[in-house]
Amino acid sequence: MTPLHSLEDWLSWQETISPKSIDLDLSRVSKIFQKLNFVRPNHVITIAGTNGKGSSVAMIEAMMISMGKSVASYTSPHIHKYNERIKINRKAVSDELIIAAFKKIEKIRGGLELTYFEYGTLAALQILSDACVEVVVLEVGLGGRLDAVNIVDADACIITNISRDHEDWLGAGIENIALEKAGVMRRGKPVIFGSLVIPKNIKNEAFRKKAKLITNPDNYKFNINDNKSWSWFGATNQRMNLSLPNMKGIHQLKNAAAVLALIEAIPEITLPDEVIINKAITTIELSGRIDFRNYAEKKWLFDVAHNIESAHALVKTIKQSQYNKCITVICVLADKDIEGIIKLLVPIVDHWVIVNLNTARASEVRNLQNFISKYSQKEISVGRDASQSMQIADISSQENDLILVTGSFYTVGPSLKWIEKRIDECN
């Protein structure tokens, strides 16, 4: 093994130790996890679903801290730096802490092949164990039942929603996907389902496992008030005149309502009052989710929408905004419903800028061009990378235009870095 010094060295090497980038099988991870001596916190919360997982984790973090509790989280993927995946009290951990955890995993791995995600998950669990916090929040990477995160039994979980995504791995159709995501349920433990449309397999699995299924609107609901506030009604509590979440988009109210239902359902935690809830949800900052920035007298909107449901929510938000023209910087991963996403964006886009991403997972530029040309007669430009694509969008736009950057984390991450540098240079 070549000596590994930096975090980048370790991450690059981890991509080489398994022939598969995804390998849904808990047996290898479980063997190593048993050697970790994982110290369980008071509460483990798992977040699964198709969209809204990262937002839900951020809301739970903010809520717990506002309640005076210590909290750590593991999410994926990241926007800028790998460290963002592992946070203690909302702060990303250091390179040194991650490398130390990697070294421990390597010491006990015993030659077992691990994917990049599995290696990182085990290291994250080691760090979260050592953090000695009261609450740990784990975001499922893919599916649920066979995801590495699922080696830890949750005390409560949220399944945000189910839509068609990753069908090559989770099975075709909503019900097969629901069955995989229902794998995070545990006997006697509360599971919040955050969407109004509930697949049969969510109900069936909750019944089979004897999990406590809590749904909207049967067990909780929320209303939007005339004064730009909202109210939440749970099983035994209600909270009135709540502030809107700091994150934009009406779909974030669904996530916030599910988070409140989760907290209410955990017996050892008291649902906070309106003051604490408002303090929490108005201080959340999550890059790349309906994330507006202002630069050069233009609006720049960054959103990692990468499937039909998230693209639909994005378009709905954009239609409520005021702008002249919309220039869209986009690249979508090859395994996504590219045609469906393009069709949703067509009515709002006046100029397309395709990013030629340097990753094997990205769709080929020609493929994207063909789909766009099939449904749109608008101009198409191509940038050799995110930086050049952002320059093209900047040059092609005028004051009061909207530049939308979307399609994947791989597109949004470097594009955000580009604009943050420009904004810093102006200040």
C-alpha cells in the first residue's frame, strides 16, 4: 500500500479497493462494524427517501441545538469538501479526524473489499461514536435496506418521499423502491412518512415490522397562514404562527412538518415551543438547495435537483420568481431520467449551457444536446468544465436575468465555488 498522507490521498485510494462503485450488501460492512465498539448515543435518527434528506438532517440538527442538545450527523454527497459529510454540532470535522478514522478502518478491514461509500460510512460512525453526543442523525445514501447506514438500528426515522430514482439498483417502479427504503424501519419505533402519497409497501412493511407509522395528514398536518407563517398540528401538540424555514421552496414546509412529527414521536424528547422552533428553522444554511445568490446585478439560483420530483419543485419555485430571461447551466448524471428533467425545464429556459463534467457518471454532452434539441429551440452552449460554463452564462446574461445551475451535486458544487470567489472579489 502506497503511503497516504492527505485526505485527498485517502479518498483517491478508496476508489480503487473495490471493483464496484456501488455494492448493496451489508455483510462486509457489518463484519467491520462489529469491531468498532460503536458507542451508541441516546438517540439515533435515520433519514431515508428520494428527496429532501439533506434538508431534513439540517432541520433536525438546528432543532436539537436550539433545544440545548449535542448532535452529530453523517450525510452524502458533499458540495465543496468531503468534511461536510461528517458534522458535530453543525460544524464539519477536520481532515485529521477523518484520516485517523480511516486509519482505524484500514487496521481492522482485513482485506475485505469496501466501496468508497462503505469505507466513508464506517469512518463516520467511528467519529460519531467518539464524539459522545446525545443525538446522531444518519442520512441514507442509496435505498435503505442494504445501505451501509442501515447497520445501525434507528430509534426513529423519516422517509421523506418516494419517487423514481436509482431504479437500476432499487428495482423498477415506486413500490419496489418503497420496499427498499422501508428497510430502515425498526420494530416498535416511529417512522414518519413525509409525503401525502403513500406507497402500499410503506404501509405493508410498517405493519409487518410492527413499526409505528406516522403519516400526513392522518397523524399530523400543517397549514400555511395568511400572514406568511404556518401552523403545525400533531398527535398531542400543536404549534401556531411558525416562521417559514430559511430554505426556500414550499416543499421545505413538508420536510419541516415531518421533522416536528419525528420529534413529537420520540418519547424521551419534548417537542419544543414556537420560540425554539422559529430560532432553529430560520438559522438553517444549506448550500445548493434553492440557493439564491446575487452577483453582477443578476439572480443566480443553485439547486441539486437530479430527478423528476426535485426538478418539479425547482420549476415551481422559479415560476414564482421575477426575472427577464433564464439561462440554465446543467449537467445530469447518466443514470437519471434526463429526458424527464429536460422536459420540465423547457418552458422556463431561454439559453442552455451544458457542463462537460469530468466524471464517468455524467451524461455525455451529445446525449444532453439531443434531449434538449428534441424539446427546445433555444440556444445551446457547451463549457469544457463548470468554470467555463459559468463564464458563458455570465457573458450571455444581462441585468435582472436568472442564471439557474442544476442537475447534480457535481454541477452545483464547482459552480458555487466559482460564484463565491467572484462575490468575495467584489467585497
